[in-house]
Amino acid sequence: MKIMLLNAPPLKTLGVTGQIYPPLGILYLASYAREKMKGLDISACDGYKEERETLVRRITKHNPKVLGVSFTTQAATGAYRLINEVKAANPGIFVVAGGAHPTIVPEDLFEQTGVDMVVTGEGEVTFHEILEKIEGAEKDLDSILGTVVKRNGKIRKNPMRPFIEDLDSIPFPARDLIDLKKYPGYMYKRFSHDTDIVSARGCPFNCVYCSNPIWKQQKPWYRLRSPKNVVDEMEHIVEAYGIREFFDQTDEFNGNKQWAMDLCDEILNRKLDIAWKAQMRVDNLDKALARRSSGNRASGWASSDLRAQIRGPLLE
């Protein structure tokens, strides 16, 4: 079964959002589905790197059985147009939409596009179940947790799917499906190239300006990968792709201070020659964590290097 996953493009590209780092969301979907289902012909493409017209031609020529389209609100208008153009060119492609924007307003997609199904919330398990049922030619696609469907003119919102509590059970993103060389990383870096990772999902705080409430529809809101699993991924990227610098996309690296200390120790204990960047809260940072995160312990400086973006609880 041929599957294509797309990080949908906006009609107009504003700034650098979505361009400097690869789209880990669809790469996580790909790795999870590939691990659970053997023999999938799965591909991924980033709409921020290709013109929409080129993408539509590529998709219709490839003719996947299922097209998964992920997007934020910034890219919503571009995603809507692309979905309609793909459906017009090949109505037989089963289009599944997911991501932040579809999670917020799934009804809007059915009003404005020919989408077949919308996934709300965390997508790995839900997308895998969709693929299993389609591959097995099951006709009952209406009751899958974490989905929204439209039948006989009526929209049906199924219950949210529980979050994956053990994040270590999710395989690393399928970075082999894209060209990492197209993503230069952040402008400030120690090495010539860097890439992103995600060491946790969610956030324990409640800043009013943040989009995190979108995902706080169920618990546990905040989940952590084990330090070993995170550093295993770093080592994998170093060995497989030669990239030695990372930006941790986690909302707050020090949301759990002891876990942050343990992750720093894991990097230091392995003596990795890497650099890494993360976002931290100023009200949960002390001298001990500052020393660990900069590579300094009682035994001396390690080769790892961290540069943190510090944020305060301004509007809680």
C-alpha cells in the first residue's frame, strides 16, 4: 500500500517557520506506521520546499492510496487549496488531515475541502489504525478514536484518543525519507549544520499566550522521554547523518528540573562531541542546572555545549 505524508505549504511563506528544520510530525507518523506495518511503500514531502503546483503533480503521479496532510494555521489556506486540487485530479486518493489547525477546527475542513477524514490530537496510533483498516478493506472507518468524519451530511466527532504515555515506545522520526541537507538549521550554531529533536511532549505550565491549551484536552499533559532514549537519538543522528548539533523543540527543557539534570548527565557521561540548544524557563533554573547544561560538573568541562533560550512566566 502506497502512503504519502505531506507537510502542507502556505499560500505565502512568511519568515522561516517550517523551513530551517525538518517536519518531525509527519516523520514520526511514518516511523510509527512503518514499524507496525510491514511492506508499506511510504514517502514524505515538505511543502515548504516545493511549489504547490509541483506538489499536486507529484502526488497525483505517485497516486498513493492514502495521503496524510499535516499543517498549522499559518498553512491552512494553502493546505485547503492543495487538498481540493488533489481531489479534483484524483478523487480516489483517501485524504487524511491532521496537525494543530485540523485539531482546532475539524469542521472547517469538511466545509471547505474534500477531505475524507480528520485526525485530532496526537496522530501516531490513530493514523496507524486508519491504515490498518484501509489495508484490510474494512468499511467501518467511522468510529476510530481521535477522528472526525462526515457521513450523510452530518459531522461526527469521535472521542479523543488517549495520549501515548510511554514516549520511548515511539521509534525515532523517519529522517531517511527526506533530504536533511535542505534544512540548514538555526543561524546561530557551533557546527556547520544542526537539526531538531523533541525530548518531551506538552508542558506543565499554563501561560495564557501559548497554543498548548489546544492539546490539553486530556491528561497526562506533560510526558517525558527517558534521558537514555533522547541521547540514543542524538547518537543515531551523529552516526547516520554526521550532524553533531541539535535544537530541542520541547516547549520547556526544564519543565521537570531533575529530568533535565539527568538528561545533561547522560550526555556528559557518554562524552559526546556535540552542541545543543534548548528553551528554558527562568523561574525553574538554578546554578546546578546551569552548570550541567553548559557542560560543567565538578569533574570539569565536557565537550558538549548548550545554548538556552530563557523565557519567563510573564502572563500566567
